[in-house]
Amino acid sequence: CFFENTKVIEARCWSNARRKFFDVKEKAVHAKWFLERIGKLYKIEEKLKEERVEFKWSEEEFYKKRLEKRQESSKAIVIEIEEESIRLKNSGQFTPQHPMSGALNYAFNQYPKLKVFLENGQLPLDNNLTEQSIKSLVIGRKNFLFVGSEEGGRWGADCYTLTESCRILGIDPREYFQRASSGLHNGEDPKKLTPYALKAEISAISKNH
């Protein structure tokens, strides 16, 4: 597994977990209970986003507030969901072929990774934004089937990642690549040349043009 050989911590998507229960809600009454609880997690997140706008929190303040709220409210809901899935999984109510078994098994196997967001205010509840960002790549992947080499594929992935990060941060990718390339050429620390690290500087450059 990729994550076993790196320091990267894998976080799973609550939207995917929700979808498993949504798909079986007409066939298993218990699924509606899970949808309601997961809905509460999303309501907490939406409320925090509204408060961020209302109180004009900085990114750091928002992440801190979100972590506090997750520990205060979301954690108990997640534990409740986990305990109920374990109870139902062990109850013998559903055959292995029952649609609910698939939803329960998916959630049960992913809980350690589904709970990662509770310990980090910077992490979103799901990866919907990422999926939206790579939509153009997915649609066009047949065009990139033969990228020339494995190394070429890695370069392409890096470029897409940086470009989409710029788009999400609202900065001009062209200005970013010019600044980052110059910084690398001059021996600057690559960690200080990410789109996030250069956001303020690139925004200022764009305003002056």
C-alpha cells in the first residue's frame, strides 16, 4: 500500500460513506438512521463556514474553531455511528448478500481513516472538491494514456496538482509558475514555494499588473 511506505496519513471521504447508505435506503430502513447522523456532521461543517464569513475569521482561526467544534460535537456523532454499525454488523440481521451488509462493511473497514478529520481542522469532511478538480483530467484521461513514460506521467500529475491548487487559492497559475521556477533556480526552499506559501505574494503581483 502506498501509505505504508510514506509519512502521508490517509483520510477517507464521508461523502463516499454516505453514498453507500443512500444507495440502500429504500431496501434497508436502518440506512436512514445513518444518513441522518452523517447529515448532522455536514450541518456542523456548514454552520462553521457560515460563521467564518460572519465573523471574518482568518484561515488559522477557522481551522482552530473547526477542530474545536469537531472535538466538541462531531466526535460524539462519529462514535455513535461507528458503534451502531458494529452492533448491526454483529447482529446477524443481514445476510452477506443483503445491500445493507455492503454499506456496513465499507463503513466498518474505513472508520480509522474516516475519523482522521476529527484531529485536524484543516482537513475537509470529504474529498468532493478534489474530485471536482480532477474531473477534467478524468474526462480526458484516454488522451493521456500514452504520456511517453512513467516519469512523464509523474510530471503531468505534479503540474495538474499545482495548477488546480492555484485555481482553488484564486491565484494566477502563470504568475505562480514563473515565481516558483525563479525561486528554485535561486536555491530557495521548495517547501516555501508551494501555491499556498506564495498565495499572498502572487496575489500582490497580480494586483500590480
